[in-house]
Amino acid sequence: MIFVSHQLPVNVPGEPHLTQQNVWDGLVLKANNALPFVPSMTFCEVTQRYGDTVFDRDIDFRGQRFTERITLEQPHRVTFTRIAGPVLGTIANEIEGPENDLKLRFSFALVIQGIEGGSAAEQEYANSMTGDYLKAVAATLNAMRRLAESASAPASTPAPAAQNVATPIAASTAGAAQNAVPE
């Protein structure tokens, strides 16, 4: 089993200030459409809603298809439970700390189908996957900062036009997609 946990400060000098609510709103957007937030993801579609706080989505990550059950635990945690695909387990995005010292933690515990736990093959996969997840942490915070920046822009500043947008969520994240950290 692969275990990784990484925490980054939410607010850094020279970047737009984010509140706990800004971060929560960003995590909810990411849960519904991760493409602007996760550079290694190429497909994300909500497939089933079980209520306001639990839903399933299909994703393509690193060229593989997965189904995840998302649980929103407002105001501090989003849990992604992989229920189908070649790598199963749990990923958590957690807001930690007081308002004046917010942190965003990404943790995962995953099992790779067909790979022996503790093997060299598992370690090789873990090393490459960890790099993708660390990029996702940075890209998520950058996308949230761009969203906060555009929300606080003067009314006379035109917002970037979203084209070919299928859902309101995609429209709200379209501008953030342009600012995701490249791989």
C-alpha cells in the first residue's frame, strides 16, 4: 500500500489571499470538475449524485479510467474513494489550521491492482505518482488563487469568456484551467 501526505500553506506572499471559505469553494469545484486543478487528469465527469454531499465521478488519470465516490465534509475535507480502476484506495483533501495560518493537505492510501505490496514495482509507481500528486496540490492552490483574483477584479474588467462550456461548474472553472501548473 502506498501512503503519502503533503501539506502546503494556503497563503503565501505575493499571491491573492484565500479564506477558508475560498479554499472550501475551490475544493467543491475540484470535486465536481478536477480538470482545471489536476494537470495529469484528462477526463472528469460526475455520473451519479446520491445527495448534496456524496456523488460518483469517472476520471482519466495518467491514461487510466477510475470511478471515485466523492464525499464533501464541509467545511474541512473532501474524500475521494476509488471504487473502480487499477488503483484503489482513498485520497483526502483537507483544510487545516486557523484562518490566519491555513494549510491544504493532500493525503492518499492506495493499492495497485496486481502489484505486490512493498515490492520494487510498487515503490517505482509510488515515486512517479507522488510527483503527480504534488503537482496537483500546487495546481489546486494556484487555480484557487486565480479564481479569487478574478472574483476580486473590478467590475469594469471583463472576465475571460468560456466557450463550449457544458455546465455552470465548468464555466466557473474555465479561467482556472488556463492557470493550472503544466506537467
